[in-house]
Amino acid sequence: MAWSFQSIKANVQLIFLAHFLVNYYSKINFQSPLTMAEALLTIATDLLKPLGSIAVQQIQQEINLIVGVDKEIEKLSNCFENVKAMLNNAEKRQFTKAAVKPPLDQLRDLYYMMDDVLDKWNTVRRIRSETQNEEERTVNNNNPAALEMMKVLCSFFTSLSRCFGCFGQVDNLSLRHEIGHNIEELKQTLDKILEDNVRYGFDLTGDSPVEVERTLTTSFGDVDIIGREDFREELFSNLLGGGSQEESNPHVISLVGMGGIGKSTLAQLAYKHHEIQAHFQQRIWVCVSDPFDQCKVAKAIIECIEGQSPNITELQSLLARICDLIGGKKFFLVLDDVWTKEFTKWEPFKNALKCGVQGSRILVTTRKDSVANMMESSHIIKLGVLSPDDCWSMFSKIAFPNEDLHKHRDLEELGRKLADKCKGLPLAAKTLGSHMRGKRSKEHWEKVLHNSLWEVEDVEQNLLGPLLLSYNELSLSEKQCFLFCVVYGKDHRYNRLDLIIHWMAQGYIHSKGKKEMEDIAEEYFEKLAMCSFFQDFWKDKNGDRITSCKMHDIVHDFAQLMTKDVCSTIEGEEEVKIDFKKARQLSLIVKETLPESVYEVKNLRTLFLHTPYLSFHERDYEFNLPLSDSCDHFRCIRTLILNCPFKKLPNEVEKLIHLRYLHLCEIVEIEELPETLCNLCNLQTLNIDNTRSFKKFPQAMGKLINLRHLRLEIYYLDWCRLKFPNGIGKLTCLRTLSDFNIGGKDDQEGCRLGELKNLNQLQGSFKMHGLGNVEENRRRMEIDGAVLNALEPPPRLEKLSIMLFRGTTMPDWMTSLTNLKSLDIDGCLELECLPPLGKLPLLKNLRISSARKVEKLGDEFLGIESEIKSKKEDCHIINIFPELRVLEFDGMFSWEEWIGMGGKIEEVEEEKDSGLVSDPIIKIMPMLESLTIECCYKLKCLPDYLRTAPLQKLRISNCPILEPRCKREGGDYWPIISRIPTVRVNSPSFLPSSFFF
């Protein structure tokens, strides 16, 4: 008799129900899954005996499958590590053995399917654990029977939908059954691959690759330009040359050469050079790339000049704006990486750029002569390859950083042969040099020299070999992180933190011991940068941390080659010619519908939905693309980025149980998130950029127990519309909380200040709004002071802004922020004295504005105890403000005196003349580079320690008493400050009415 799956499943559930009722009431304790299976089989045999032996056998198979899931999961975890090793092995062979390609694709599919099954199981266990904890807190503790029954029901029968709403109406029994079948299918797939083990050379018995921590030996700075002196002089001569009436306007110069030859590097050298900066009134840098999007290029020009993108979308209006901005100015415009040969796309820009004065220059970088000719270049510079000596010089400078090359003469001959493999390409030399850095074994250098990868066909002539060498040295996790970058297009500027968060969301990063995921991801980022996979780094204003980077076009091409059929970008309206079945990352430009073929994707991990920006009036259609279908279909998704004008996030979002990263971009019109979002217990990052539309978080936010980053892009004064719910304090995993709003007195749903007390892992910057809601005007200053003093942010905080604080003194914890690098105190109108900020060891930027009741800065500001003044014989050195680089004071209307250890400058000079000053034992602001004092109308003097501060810039403005003393003509401070390279002293342009009263 044949039994259907549904019949078997129904009977299995009946048997389990009978079993657990017996278990609960008769207190049957099964010692093992085997004993449990035997008992259930006995029940099944008795119940189903009339139906025959075949039915009993089928039931036995199903029972064994369900009961054995725990052991099978453990085996699957071990097998998963072996598959990772096999996959890494196959990755290294794919370009040298064509037969490896088919099983490599199969292994990748298997790897991700295994990962999804393991993640689903771990998610269910996490939900079940949290559910039990929650139920235990709500059940009457005086009723043990009720509590015991609750545990049984939660464990085996209460649907996970009722607990956390993640799986619809699938109970624990059905889930075990589903997981069991998933594991059986995975085992069959692996067995099929292993049948070809010998044929394809996979070694399952080999050890998994060990990820070794490596010491980084040099900074990320770009290498000096080598072997380009003649090209440099030719370029500078054309850029700085005369501007006669006979020359064309605009005057176009083109750098032409193959990819990786150094065109952009040479253009950057010119763009940043001090002679160029002084020669042109306006400098503009735009990466054009392919295709040549006229509106995008026009907007980029305007943004580079004005600092923000214009809210204009019509090309003619954009070009008119450009004409206004450059009119009457000598400008220098760099158009990097131009591909188009269509003069009709360039002509509108050519005409608009004629508004600049004679002598303006346009520098174009391109791979094609035809592009340079199309743009009517007045001068074309063709970059050739490096000479063998120059190529060796560039290679050796990276391979032997900060080392004497003579100490490694035994490697020079091999090194020169390796440099010859680069065929004179700077990018190849740089990449290969990065690969050989730190390797000093002669045998290893010989092995690289004779590697079969040099015979592989090139992604761009002579570049694939060096890239593959560096790529193959990466661990599997590092490779995955690198290849994920191809989700974004060429010339994209990667934010470092964004990359790290994305890598974590994809499951590429795992904690190791006490190391956090973010710390491990930082190491991966540094490794990729050291391998020259990243370039063009931007650092924070402290200059000690990379904030963003780019990827060379050739490296991006290489990453695309390695992710073929796995990562795709398509226009939603175009005919789709791509096979999506194996896609893991998908970027879709959509209007009203998704292509039907997209739903062929079974295991998508990243979905990026975006639409070309159009204002509300320019959009000729109503955007109402439903997201519910996507939530139903893309169940394996880890990263969801919405850059379309969606108005609602559907309740079905709870079905995305693997989701780690959700990003609502600025264009999104969603006003609030559904409560079902809080069922996504794996969610790690929530980015909300659309705070002009967004108003409300869901009330059950506290259930997002794994949320690590909550980042908001809040515009000025928009924060007052945004409500934070109760329960934020339960998010104890939070590392990033960009903003926090305190609910009002009558706001029953709003968040309270006390929610912050358990968030002790916060890092980076943090803004708190609504302190005024803590209490009404009465006793406001006392309350503000007490509140801020009790707040005590986490000690790892690096950036802090305190705005509109009404207390009279700053909190005691201020000096405990030993990692603080940037501090901004603004609008604290009642503040009477500043805390001892000189004790902060890493503080680099300090800005104090509108502290209008502060009258004096003295030793208390420096953090010097009074008794230190008597310790003239101590030999130790005390550093005050040891790392401070930038110091700004603004709008301190009552400030009269600024004195230091010896008092005012003039007092110290008098003591010095009389021989009363002893050798200094205290160093104050030994790194200070920039000092700005503005609108401090009563300030009379400067402190003595400015005499020794290594100031490079001093600006004094709207300080009517202090300014005459700093004038070149007759100012008594001038002999002391004249050593500073840049001194600007401006007369007051206005005095506020408050100054006279």
C-alpha cells in the first residue's frame, strides 16, 4: 500500500502527540534519541499495524530522520569545514585545470546550501531559547506545573509563529522533519561530487587551511611615482603654460594608455600638487567611467564645487549651473576614465565649459586614442610601460618596505626576474610587490617565479598572474570579502564600516575567542589593502584611520571574472539575458515590476533594489512595487538594500529569517517599520537614511537581540519627529548608535534615558537629543547636570558632541573617556567652567562654541593639580593635551582670561628676563597645529604655553581686545607668534547687542 508524504507526516505528528502526553503525565525519561525512537516505533507499530509492514517501515524512516537531527547537524557542521577546505583548494586550481570548473560551481552551491541549513537550525534554537526565557518571566513562578507545561508546549507544539512569528505555522516537529530531509539531500549532493574525487584531484582528507595572523609592515599610502619624470614634466608644462588667446577654449589634454599603466595616478599627482592648486582658482575631479551618463557627470561637477549634489535633474539646467559656477574663473577639471566615443554626449559640456576664463584646463584619462581625438585634445600624452629598472624599483620598494635592499642581495636576481613578469605595468608591479612583502625564503621566490599562473590568459594584458598570486594567498573568508565588493560598480567609494558590516551580514566573519567580529573584519580589510586590492584611501580628520577607499578598474574586472554568474546588475525594463539560477548577489534597477526570470533565483543572499533618482514631479508613474512577493521568494537573503520610493515594508518581512542587514536609503518613503520586523532575531544592522520621512520604530525593538549597528542619517531638527520606543536598553550587543532621542514626559511609548545604562559596548560617535524632555523648565539646569553626569558613555567612545546642555558644569566622567579623539561642546549657555580636558590622552580635535558664561581658562582646564606647581625638582615629564592638533573657540562672550602654568605670555617673558623661570617639567599641547579664536569679545590675553606649541595656523577673528596685540604693526604678541607660518588676524565685522549689556 502506497502512502503519501502528507499521510505519513500527519500520522507522525499524531504519534509524537501521544508520546509527549505520555511523557508529561507518566514522567517517562528517555535517555537517548535511540530509546525515544524505539518507543515511538512501538507506538507506531501498534497504531498502524492494520495498514501493513510497508507503512511501518516508512514511518520508521521518518521517525529516525526526525529524532536523529541533532547528531546529523553536528556531522553537517564538521562536513561544512571540510567543504570549505575543498572549495579553497578548487579555487586555486580553476585557472590551471579547466576540468575543475564544473565541480567548483557545485561546491560553491553546496557550501551556501549547507550554510543556510545550519543557520536556520541555529536560528530556531536561538528563538526557542529566547521564547522560553520570555515565557518563564511571564508565567506565575508559584505554579510549577504550569511552568513545566509551558516548557513542554514551547519546546514541541507551540508554533514558532506565536513565539516570534518567523516561520508561519510550522511547529518544531515539522521543522526537524524539514531539516532532516535537507541534510539528506545535502549528503547526496556531496556524495555525487566525491564520486569524481580522484578525477578532479580534491583532497577531503587534507587539513583545513589555517588562517595565520600576519603583522602589517607598512602604511596604506600610495607608492611614489617611479619612472614617470618625463611624463610629469610634459603634463605640468601643458597645465601651467600660458593661456594665450590663440589656444582652444576649453583646452583639453589627454593621458592615454592601457589599464594599470598609471594614468589616474599621474592625474592625481598633478591635481594635488601645490603649484597646480595655486595656479587654478577652481579644481574639479570627476570619474566618468562607462556609460557616460550626462546628468550624473554634470551633477558630479557641481557637487565637487559646492560640496553637495544639486536637486536638479534636467541636463540643460545642470549645465547652466556649471556655467554660473565657473564663470570668470580659471578652472582645472579632471575627467577620469572616459570611454565614450560619442561627440554628441561631450558637446554640451564643451560648450558650457567655455564659460571659464582663458587658461583653464581639462585633463582626460582614457584607454583609447579615439576618445582623446573625439574630445578634440590639444595635447595627447601616451603613457608607455616602465623600463625594467623602474619596474624593479617599484616592485622592490613595496616588497622590501623600510628595509635595506643590500641585506637581501640573494633575492635580487630572482626579484628582477619577477619584476620582468610585470611587463612594465605599474599596477602589476605594485600587486606582485605586495604579494612578496614579508617573504624572505629563496625557495618561495623561486616557486612564485615558476608558478603556472604566469601562463594563464590575461584579464588585462599581463595583469591576471600577479592578481591571482595575491588572490590565492587569501583565506576563503578573505576571498569572499574581496569578491563581495563587486556588488558595487566601478569607481564606487567603499566606506570601511559599511564593508565590514556587509561582510558580517554575509556570514564571512566569525568570532574567534575574545575577538569581536568587527575586529576580525578590520584585519581582513587591512589585508586586502596590503595586497593592493584597494587604493585611493581617505582617512579621518585625525589621520589615523581609513574611512573609505576605491578599487582599481582592473581589480574590479578581476573580481567580476571571479564572480561570473554569481553577482549581476540589470535594468528592470531591459530584456534579461542572464541566467540567475546561481546568483548570490543581485542589483536591480527597477520601476514598477521585477523581471519574471529573477524569481528563478533560489539562494539569493544580497538584493539591492534601486531606481534612477527622479523628483516627485518628474516621476511619470506611481511606484507601487510590492515587496511581499520578494519576501516570500527570497528566503535566504542576508542583505536587503532599498533605494526606491517604497511606502511600506510588508509584514512578510518576518519571513526573511536569515536577514542580517537592512538599509532604507534616502529616497525611501517608509514612515514606520512593521512590528513583525522585530521577529528577525538575526538582524545585525539597521541603516535608516530616510529620516525626513521616517517617524517611528516598532515597539518590540528590544527583541532584536543581535542588533549591533543602528545608524541614522538625521538632518538638522528632523530628530524631533523620530520616536524611539521602550526596550532599546535590551539591545546590549549594540556597537553603533548614531542618535538617541529621549521621549517626552507625557510620551508613554517613548524611550527613557535610563535605557542607555546597559549599552556599554557603544563605539564611534553618538548624539543624544531631547535632554530637555527629562524635566520641564523648573530645575532644568540641575536636572540636566545630574542626567549628564549619570549617563557615563562607554569608555571606547571616540567622538562626542554635547549640544544645548543647560547644566553649569560638565560631568565627572568626561576625563575617563581615554579613547576620545574628537570633542565638540556647543550651545551650552549656562556652562561656567570647563572640565580638565588636558587629561584626555588621545584627544586630537577640540571645539568649544557658545559657552557664554565661561570667564576664565586656567590650570583647571589643563588638568594640573595645584600641588604640581611646587614640584620643580621632579625629573619626570607630564604631558597635557598630548595629542591635541586642532583647537577652536567660538562665541565665548564672557571669556576674559586664558592663562597657563606661568600665567600670561607677557608675565612669563618678564620672569624669563629676570631669571625666575626654571626648566619646564610639563609639556602642554606639544602637537598643536591649528588654533582658531572667533567672537570672543572680552578675551585679553594668550597663555604662556603657546610659545612652545608647534602651531602652523593661527586665526583670530572678531576679538576686538586681543586682535591689536597680535597685529604685525606694533602688537606686543607679534614677536612671539610671528614664527607661525599662517597667521590671520581680522578686524571685528560686528558686535552683538549682548556684548554691550
